[in-house]
Amino acid sequence: MDLFGTSGMAQLISKRQDIDFALLRRVNLQSTVIYVVLLSVFCVGGIVGCSSNPFSHRLYLRNNVAALNQPHNPQGQSIRIEVPAGMPARLIGEQLVIAGLIGDARLFEAYVRVNGLADRLVAGTYILSPTMTLPEIAEALQNTQAATLLITFPEGWRFGQMVDHLRSLQIFNDEEMVSYEHQVTSGQIAHQDAADYPFLSTRPLNTGLEGYLFPDTYEVILNAPTADSILSHQLKTFQRKVMPLYEKAEDEGNTTLDLYTVLTLASIVEREAVIPDERPIIAGVYLNRLAEGMKLQADPTVQYAMGYQPESKQWWKTPVFLEEYSTVLSPYNTYLYAGLPPGPIANPGISSIEAVLYPESHNFLYFVAVPEQSGRHVFARTFEEHEQNVQQYLRGG
């Protein structure tokens, strides 16, 4: 017998379901509150706080995993950073943020702790870049070897450019930089045995080391870099690479020039030549002009004499205007003074030194750059030919 009737039974079932669902919602809400309270206690109740909790590290890492492989600054420059002994991962992360290497110190700590790397981070000096990802930085900080830096001095740089480059790397303190500059400009080597560099004894008196600072890539240990170590690298490389070449050319009778003259002429060739196979030709032109008693009229010597240009921030003023050839009063100005300048105007590489030792034999006395051919030159035997080339290539005739 249907005591409630069909509609009454349906209402009873509906009401029972409402009670069940309400109870279920209440239980879930209570569970959520308990979970949040427990998590809060976990985060603030400890000595270090939530950042030291393994669960929070895993949760934060999981929620930010996409950021791990994103460099903080793809166009950033390398930065020197010191990690003191005993510094915890959290503070290392904060230091990396201050240095502009990463953007999230908490993510760094989470990454190294979850992956068991926190105790593998090694104190020391590092060169890091914001172009590195966070995992790459964490990997670099585990290197137990002495941190090193590769320093490149391009061929044809003058001493002032090398000093600027070293200052920008911030690996020397001011005292070391002053020492490096003084040794190069005075030619007086400190804290080293001059007997290790016998080639320097052939220099004229009271000359510096411009021309002897061999352009190359050098690896420097950053724990305690010194000016002496940089200078020693450059001079020893000069001894190893240049002297055998010079002595061989001298022994074979290919040159009668002394080493200082070779370096002076090679430095001009280095600054003039753009196309490698033109170096021996350009060297031959200058040797021919010297033999004829002609002025070299080499543009780089004027640029060297003009020095640093603060307005354009150039060590080699470009362009040099016609009137400047006659107004720059310096013995380095080969438009005003015959013969070679007093010394090298830059630090030449092996190819330019070799070009002076083994110049191409020809009768050319002039050359002019061809603008549309990326630094290539045309050469002339007479002034009339040269004028025609100037008219054709520079004046559009």
C-alpha cells in the first residue's frame, strides 16, 4: 500500500539527497579549512619558515616549471659574482637576483633543494650571465675548479682599448689597473724577471710595450687575478709565437729590419688591411715608399695621434677629415713627418707581422680603398694612376 503516494515518495527522496549533499559540502569545507590551517602552521611555525619546507618547494617548483628554461635577460652581459663560504641557497638566490642574473630567488632555492643541489653549491668567484637559464646557473655554481675567465684582445687593438676592456670586466681593483697601465706605458716590468723576455732589450730607450701585447685569447684564474698575470700572458705568448717567426725570417735573409721596426710597420698594416691577402701587398707599398724616401701618409697613424675621442667614444676616429691630416701635430702623423712613426700604433697579429717579414715584391707606391668592395684596395705605381683611381672610386668620376 502506497502510504505517501508517488509524489510524496519523490519529495522524500529529494529531501534526503539535499541533506546528503549539504553534509558532504560541509565535510569538504571543513577539510579544506583544516588543510589551509595546517599548511599555514607549517609555513610560519618553523625556524626558517615556509621557504624551507620540502612540500612548499615542490609545489612552487611545479607551479613555475616553465620559468626554469627562460633566461632572465637574453641580451644581458656577463657579471662577476662572489659566493662566500657557508652562504645558504636562499641567500645565494637573493644575491643572484640583486646581480640581475635571475628574477626569482625563491624559484632558485626550490630548484636546488628539490634536486638535492643545495649542499653542492661551491663558494668562489664566478662569471655568470643573465643569458643562462636557472638550471645552467645552478650547474655552474657546483664547479669545484677555480673559476676562470677567457679574455680576448683582438688584433689591431691599441693599449688604451685593452685597458678599457679590462676595466669593463671588473676583474682588477684600481691598484692593479694602475700597475698594469704603468708597466705598459713606461716599459718597466715589475715583479717579473726581465730576463724572461729578452726581445724587450732590443727596444729603443724609454719606449713602452705597445706592439708587444700580443692579441690573443687568454684564460685568467679569477681567485686572485693580477696585472702581472695578464702582462705575463701577453709577453710569453709574444715570445712563443712571434720570435720564432722573426728569427727564421732574419736567418733566411728575408728581412734586415730590426724587431721594433717590424712591429711598427706591422701595426700600420694591421690597421690598414681588411682583406687578409692584401696584407703583404700593403706592406710592400710602405716598404717601397720608405725606400724612395717618401712619406708613408698612413691614415691610422693620424688616428693614433688623435687619441681617444670622447664625443664619439672612438679610439680610432672615423672618418678623418682632409684638414686634420695637416693639423694633427704629432711625430706619429706620417702625413707631416717622413719615415716610420716613433713606435707601433697598435698590437699586430701574426698575419700582419708575417706580411712585413715576407712582403709582396712589386712597384706599387699608392693605394686607395674601394668602398663597395668591403675594404678591398686598388693599387697604383704612379701618382697619376693613383689620382685616376681616387677619381673613379672616391669622387664618382
